[in-house]
Amino acid sequence: MNDRFLRACRREPVDATPVWMMRQAGRYMPEYRALRAKHSMLDLCKNPNLACEVTMQPLVHGVDAAILFADILLPLEPMGAPFEFAKGEGPVVHKPVTCRADVDALRVIEPEDGLQYVLDAIKTIKRELTGKLPLIGFAGAPFTLASYLIEGGKSAHFVKTKRLMYSEPETWHLLMSKLSEVVRRYLRAQVTAGADCLQLFDSWVGQLSPEDYRDYVQPHVAHILKDVMTLGVPVIHFGTGTYSLLELQRDAGGHVIGLDWRTPLAEGWRRVGYDRAVQGNMDPTVLFAPIAVAKQHVDRVLTAAEGRAGHIFNLGHGILPETPVDTVKAVIDYVHEASARRT
Ligand code: CP3
């Protein structure tokens, strides 16, 4: 078993810094595009054998962890808010949530009731990994999920989301409670199915001021994390644009805190505290630079981590669709080489 990744999550010494990349399975890989030519994104997620095949695709690059192929939006459908991935537009929720009655109608499901295919995919992937690499399970955090439910898709200013939050706080908190309870159950079920680690994605939470995060979001995130942190697997708490939220996110929970490239890693880790591990934080667009320049950025991240136990190398956000595969491979190899040389 390559256990570098799990050791780093637990802040134990490692022979080289572990690395994986958010969205490591996806459109930048020709093998993924070939499968997508035959199947929709939702078909890939809903068929455990296909989800397993896609999960395995990026492992040839030498990453230290596999991440379940799925999407943060999958729980919305069984909760009563079906959506599709529309070509060129990203996710589209067919009937966005607008009022109290819409929130009342959302079902607080058990994961076996509507998401069994994800749990089956985890079991299939675990068999295929034969214990060689750890498997990361994941879910979306309630603010990020609520933003898709309310906006109906991607958003620039999150106006509808914040309007509901500011003008109907009771409705907002009911929605957040329902989402966080579903996510808590779903993450628990993923560990029962075999996930070795969990990541909570709060991709858009950086849209909030610290005060609003504290009042409208933090208790709901804590509801999830305080529970799943007791399951014996490491839990990663990830967001972007979170420079002003780091301490509040840490207090909400997570054994590992995600940092994006706008937070200097050394400062972020100091503020989060050395009793937590950190994950990050190279800018995903650095992978479009010449390989020699990308290596300089790797060195910068490793220098900021100071060889301290508990650093997982990752990008600050997901890998982009046009990323050159050769640079991905070169960066992964270089993280291992350069960090092993330093220890
Ligand atoms: O990391 C992995 O390899 C696992 C798979 C994974 C996907 N989505 C597959 C996917 C994970 C962890 C996610 C998480 C996810 N999904 C997030 C949080 C992470 C982040 O990047 O912020 C968010 C916000 C979503 C919602 C989502 N799903 C969007 C906005 C989109 C469309 C945007 C785009 O890139 O087209 C998706 C679709 C999606 N999810 C794709 C993949 C591989 C592309 C689908 C395709 O093949 O067309």
C-alpha cells in the first residue's frame, strides 16, 4: 500500500510529499474524452463499472490517491431537485429553489435511497485498487450546494442565494440544515462502503464575508465535520477564495485544510495551526506554463511547507479541461523527486 497520502493527512513523516490533483479524472485526458463520446456525464457517475474505469484513468500519472468519480451535485436529484450537465453551460437545475415551500418540499434522504450507485462504485473501485492506493470519497458543502439549487447553475455574484439568505434567514437555515444532514449521512455511508478519506468541497464559500460565513454557514458545516471526523478516516475541508475565512473553516472542522494559491501556504498553515495538515496550493493555470516554470512553482510550494509533516501537494482548485497531460505527469514526478531530496 502506498500510504504516503494517509500518513501526511495524519501529520506523520513521509518519504516524499504525496500529491493528487482535484478533478484528476476529466476532460484533459484523451481516455476520458473517449468514454464521454459514448456516455453522458451522469451515465458515467451512475454506472459503477464506468465510474471505476474513470477513477482509475489518472492513476497512471503516479498520483498518491484515487478520488471517486462522481459529482457534488448528485444528492440534489433524490432530494427532489433534478438537474443536467448541459453542453457548454455546466450544471442546470431544472426547477431552482425560490421560496419556503420549495425548501419544505426537499427530502432529507438516506444515501441508500437514491445514491446507492455511488456506494456501489466505491465498492467496485476498492476491489480494483486492491489496497494499493487510498480512495478519497467526497461531497459538496451546504453553501456550495445551496448556490446551485437557488441560482439554478453557475453564478457570478450569487445574488439569488444571498437574497434568500439575507431576507429569509429561517428558510435559509432550514435549507442548510437539510443539505448538511443529507451530506453528513452520505459521507458516513461512503466510509462504510470503503472510502479511506473524505473531502468536503466548499468551492464557492469564498464569496462570503467572515461575519456572514459565521452566521449563515459555519454551524451547518460543523454539523457535518464534527460527526464525520469521528469515523477514523482523515477529513479534508476545502474551499477557494478563503483567505479571510481560514480560522473559521478550521473551527468548523477538518483534519486537513485546503489552501488555494491566493493564500501563501506558509501563512495559511501558520494561521490554521500546525495541529492540522494542509493541502495545496499551486495555481491550476501554472500547468499551462513551460515545464521548467511549473517546476519552479512546485519548489515554491515545497519551500513554503518547510518539510513539515502534514503537507499534501495539490492544486488550489480543480485541473482545467485543456491542461497538457505531459505537464501534469512532469509536475507529479517532480513533487516526489524534489521533496525526497529535501528530506
Ligand atoms: O476530482 C475528481 O477527479 C473527481 C470527480 C469530480 C467531478 N466533479 C467530476 C466532474 C469532483 C470531485 C467534482 C466536484 C465538483 N463538481 C465541484 C467541486 C470542485 C470544484 O471544482 O470546485 C463542483 C463545484 C462541481 C459542480 C460541477 N460539475 C460543475 C460546475 C461542472 C461543470 C463545469 C465543467 O468543468 O464543465 C461539473 C461537471 C463535471 N464534474 C465534469 C467532471 C469531470 C465535467 C463533465 C464533462 O465531462 O463534461
